[in-house]
Amino acid sequence: MYLFDTNIFLEILLAQEKSAECKQALVDKAGEIFLSDFSLHSIGVILFRHDKGEVFKKFTEDILPNVGVISLSTGSYKKLSILKNKTI
């Protein structure tokens, strides 16, 4: 399983420099990709700022059936600083 960052999707959606590499990563890891709900919201915010609401709509239609969305419970947020300190 792979947790893909917001920037991987934005590279593609905004046709940036490394778009082809990011597309290939999506193909290579198909069926194993997850996205955080925060990343999904961030992608929406950025696309709407670029006046690309239709792109976001199409993105969600294409990606959500194929990518898992991970969300933290409200109680989990309290534990983040503890977990961070254990991984450093």
C-alpha cells in the first residue's frame, strides 16, 4: 500500500514538469494507492484557486473509485505528536 502525497496529483492536474513521472507512478501502483482526506481537500482548494472547479469534479469522479481515502478519527489527532516523537 502507498500513501500518495497531494503534489503527485497536482503535478498531473496542473500539467507541471514531472507530470509524466507522476502518471507512471499511478499506473505502476494501481490498486495500492491511498490518499488522505486532507490531501483531497488540499487538491480541491488549490484547483478552485486556479479556477479549475471542473478539473476537480473530473478528478474526484476518476480517482475516488480507484484510490482509498484515509481519514483520522478525532481522537487520533491527539496521538500524532506522540507518534512523531517515536519515529524520530
